Amino acid sequence: MKLRTIDGKELSCITVIAACIEHIKEKANKRIMQMNKSIGDFDIHWVLTVPVIWSEQARQFRIKAAEKTGIDSDNLSFALEPECAAVYCKHDELVKDEGDRNSALQSFRPGSKFMVVDLGGGTVDITVSEVLESGKMKEISKASGGKWDGDTIKKKIVDLLNDIFGQHMQRLRSEEMNSYLELFVDIESAKREYDEDDDFTLRLPEFLQKQLNIGELANKFGNNIVIGKGETHILFSQEMMKDIFEKCISDITKHIIGLLQESIGVSEIILVGGYASSPIVQTAFEEEFGQKFKLIIPQNPEIVVLTGAVISGHSNEPITGRVAKYNYGLGIRASVDPSDRNLLLGNDRHKKIFHLLIEKGRRMDVGKYVESCKIKVDDSTQLDSIELYITKNDNPEHEININDFTKIGTIKFKLPKLRKPTTFAISLWYDETEFR
């Protein structure tokens, strides 16, 4: 996969992602060396966070990108972002400050069930967890989410600016890149601070200030978009911003309502992520859920996932169980012997079948054996790999097809020379955020 820069250059996606990780790694190493010069690369354990809605392929891609930076796989862990937030909240339970939406911290009680809604810059991730007697946590509903995040709102605001300034926005991008990027930073900041009782105010780059035609603006948008005093700021009306925010927030709350109906016993909803600091988001959640659930919004919600990731890195499997989001199974040319669950290998004339190993919705223990199957081979078997597939279908077809199944990986191996028919077993373990 190639990524294209704004000025048209192309680089492979993995090169770009690896460069981003390496940049953060170098910044962190520099700061660590300032504190303790004796610490080396092998003394540091790195935790990379990923959105819960990412596929297995995307996580494998991130692993490869991290390894390109020189991070040893033994010193690398992955953590799901809303689970990091749950670890943080479990570590120090959020207790409301008097007269404030924000919270101070104490420990969760065993048996308590809570939902974490991670409102990030690219995705919205949701998990529902229960605190066990041991103090660890298990997932009680399969993690879910979608792209209803703050970036959706930012895109709509940029679309409005394109509508107002037309080709001048393209010129700003090509001729004054720093000003163009600063504009995006200002949009992000204004979006987080916006309150529905005010107009949405945005500082304009000097280049766009010179392109303003107030008469045309008034004819096209009336009082919905006006220019502030000094012509340095543009103001979007409350009505216009309400429409922009409402659709995005409504998609999130509808999804949460459905999850809460399935997850009996949840008493708290915890909002984290940069988008959670928005007053309009907080108000919408209080109106929708405040009567039935304890709504918790930590101070500095944008760094909760980061802090939780650090705690996870020091913990011994703080999350003990998860719920399978898909049906997982083997893709193999074989016929099934239902009496002992053994697979009898076929040949190229046989169709590739889906041999189910893990059902969607099944609860799995982290770091433990999940499932296995046995495969019969003989001295004529030409087999060096078996493919792993997933499907969202509740009742998957027996035969694999490209529309309903997605390949997520391949088990490669080399069979020894066999003198007689032999059976070998494939066992799946669930470790951190992936299967092994």
C-alpha cells in the first residue's frame, strides 16, 4: 500500500508508519537518557496501543512496522486502547469532585461492571469489563466501535472552508504548508473547546484573510457564517454547528444504547480520549445517560489511554479475558470426520472448507489455550502451510468464498518424511491481543 504526500510524492505505508514510531522512540530515548544514562535499548519495554476495531491484519502490520525501527519483539507489547483506559480506571477509581464533571481517583470494587468509551481522533472504541475478585479484569461484551470520531467533525468544518474559499484553500495547501497545518491544529483545538451556547470561532491564516469577500459570504450563508472584528476570525453559527455535531454524537449514543441493552449490570460509563473533553459531547452524554448511569469523565481524558498503556506494561496480564469478535477457523482442502474432529487432508480437486475453531461471542482467557484440531497426513501429503480465516457471519458456509471470509494469516511449517499415516495437532493460544 502506498501513501501520497500533499505534494504528490509516494512512499510505502509501512515506511511511513515505521518512521512515525521511530520518531517517537527517539524522543522517548532522549528523555530517558537525560534521567539515566545507564539505560539501554534492551532495558526498555515498549507498549504500542491500537484501536479495538482494528483487524488482525492491521495489528500484524503495526508489529512489522515497529520491528523495522529496531524494537526487539521480546521487548514489544500491544494494548487495545479502551482496555488501557479501563486499566487506568481500575487502577484508580474515578470519584466525582464536588460541583465538577471531572474526577479524582480511587480503586474499583470486585464485581463492578463498567463501559469505557474511547473518543479518539480516528475511531470510537468501546469495551465493557468486569472487575474480578483477583483485581484483574475480563471483557464481558465483544469490543466494538466505529468511525464516529472527532475527525468526522473536523472534516465537515474543512468542507465548509473549501466551500467558502474554493481554490484558495488548495493554494494555501500548496504555497503555505505551515499555515495550512496550523489551520488544522486550530480546528482541532476549537472543536474540543466548543460549547453549544457559543458561536464556533476559528482564526484564519493571513493568506485566507486576504481572499475574503464579505459580501459574497453574506449572500451565500447569511448569518450562519460571519467574519469577526478585524477580519482575522471566522464565526460559524450555533445552528450550523449543532447540525455538524448532532449527527456524529447521535451515531455514538445509538450504538452505546444497543450495547447497554446486551450488557446487564453496567453501572458506570467512562469517557476518555481527546474528543471526551468537548463540552458539547459531555452535555449530550449527560442528557442521554446521566439519569441511569454514573457518567465519569477523568481530568485530562486525552492522556488516560497513554497512562493506562504504561500501567499495562508493568502489569502481569491486567486483562484476563476477551470476547471473540468473529468466527475463526482454518481454511484447508479436507474432509471432516465429525466423530473425532480430525481433518482428513484432500487434494487440489477438493474445495477449500472452513473448519470452525472459535465461535463469535466466545469468551477467551488471555495467555491460555483456546482450541486445537488434529490433521491426518500420510507419506504422499504435500502440505507446508494452513491458512487462518475469519467471518462475521453467525452461520458461516462450509465452503470458503471471497465475499464472506477474510484470510488473516498463514501457519507455515515443514513436515518430516513420513513412513506411515500420522496425525499432527494445531493448537491456538490467545496472547495479549492476538492468537499464537
